[in-house]
Amino acid sequence: MTAVSKSPRIIVALDYASAAPALDLISGLDPKTCRLKVGKEMFTRLGPTFVEKLVGQGFDVFLDLKFHDIPNTVAAACAAAADLGVWMVNVHASGGRKMMVTARERLETLSHRPLLIAVTVLTSLGEKDIAEVGFLGAPADNVIRLARLTHESGLDGVVCSPLEAAEVRPLVGKDFLLVTPGVRPASAAQDDQKRVMTPLDALNNGADLLVIGRPITAADDPQLSLNRIQQEIAGFPGG
């Protein structure tokens, strides 16, 4: 696992359909106070050049494409992400040990080695949802199982709900990153997330990095919203 600074802890999810509003948002942000996430929609619409532009402006970029394929294909995709200069990239833990190990080993050969984390169970899925796709037990049972597998595979961390972070943390130690979406300030709507928690509660529960989208990006004043969240977590060590 690669050593990583856990500050800044907030990763702003740039869930836009075009470049203009994203660039307008980040024009007022300081790379020292937040990181950025680019997901499937933005990457599909805007491509690698947009990611390189964000990196060029000094931001740590989490490329959230959740690779899930045969081991060599995933390893090659992760290496391509590294070529863009991204700070972190992810895969689906359900792709299995061999896939994760192959991706990690490929990244370890590169001069620029982004962090590699794995998605456990999507935060939009409840118990009925995971049962329909063949997973037995509650979401937390599957998160714990997949987090263990990811840790054993030598990756840097996992994406998990903040509700499960407290159960995962003792199993993986303090240096294994827990990246949590489903984080909402108390005043914000839950939107399509089912397993949610406030930013400070998520950190107290064991989370390291907080992915926050619409409470910041859809706010009337995104910078003010980000500042309020930063103030909320300021008392947490390293917040």
C-alpha cells in the first residue's frame, strides 16, 4: 500500500454533463482544500483531456470509473489512468482477487503510481437490491467480506458506506483508506443514496475521505457549502 495524506478529506464529485459548470465551480476552489472526482458521465462526455486539465490546475483527481473486467484488461485500464496523472483510481472488488492483484502489480511498475482502491457495495443498494443480484446477507456483511479481500490483495483502500466504516476499520488497520460516498450534511436531501451519514459522523465512524457531490455542486453558493462542511469537520484530527 502507498502512504497517503488524508488531508484534504473532502472529494468534490463533479457530476456535470458538460465542462463549463465544472470549470466554473473549480475556478473558485483551492486545490489545498479539496480533491475532485470525475465519474463515468463526465469521462464519457469529455474524455482524458478534461482529466488532464484538472490535474494541470493542481487538483488531486479521483478517476471513479469502477473498472470490472478480466485481470489484464483492468490492469491496462489502471495504467492508462496513471498516464493521465490521476491521484486515485478504483475497481470493483467483486472482480476478484486475481483482478485486483494484477492491477496493483501493474501500477507498481510505473513511475507515477496512483492510489488503487476497490468498490465494495454501491451505496444505492439496500438488502433487497443485493439479494436480487445474488449476494447473501445484509449489505454490511458483503462490505466486510469484500473489504477483507481488497486488503489481502494489497490495495490502498475501499469505497464503502459510512455506516459500515466502523465495522471495517478494525479489520484493516489505520493505514487502509476508507473512502465514503453517501455523505450528506444534516440539512441536505439524501437523493438516491440509501446508506448515508453526516460528514463529521462519517469521520468519527472510521472514514478517511468523504465524497460529496450535490450538497456542494447543486448549492446556490457551492464555495459557501464547501466551507461550511470544512468548518463542520475542522475539529476532527487532520480534518
